[in-house]
Amino acid sequence: MEPQMSGEPAAILILIFVILSVLISLAATVITALVYCKIFSKAGFSWALGLLMLVPIANLVMMFCLAFADWPIHGELRVLRQRCGGTLT
């Protein structure tokens, strides 16, 4: 007769794997959100727009907006150049 193995050790390993996977995914999502919030903030937009990067279709729209929009910093630079007569480089 062969000794019967209980499925308990395998179930515990699977549970540990699932918990670690969820924690790693959650950490990656939080880090991604923080990075995008910082990018939008440095570009002169509201930092909260970075949270839209976590929404599936909104992230594509926001990437196009970020790439093709007139950034606030460019607007400020344009105003400063007009005040100084275009001598700023």
C-alpha cells in the first residue's frame, strides 16, 4: 500500500503564491500611479490626471493629450519671450 498524501501542502503553496501575486500587482499599480501623477504634475497639469492612466481607455486618450497638448510651461515661456522681446532662448 502506498501512503496517501494530503493535498494540504500544495493548497498552502498555491495560497501563498496567490497572495504574493496580488501584493506584487498592487505594489506595481501604486508605483505606476505615483509615477504618472508626478509626470503630469511636472508637465504643469493637475497631478490627478495621472490617476486616469489606470483606466483602460482613458490612458490612451490621456497619452495623446499629454503628447499633443500645449503644456502650461510652454505657455509661460511664450509669455516671457513676448515680454522680453523674444530674446529668451
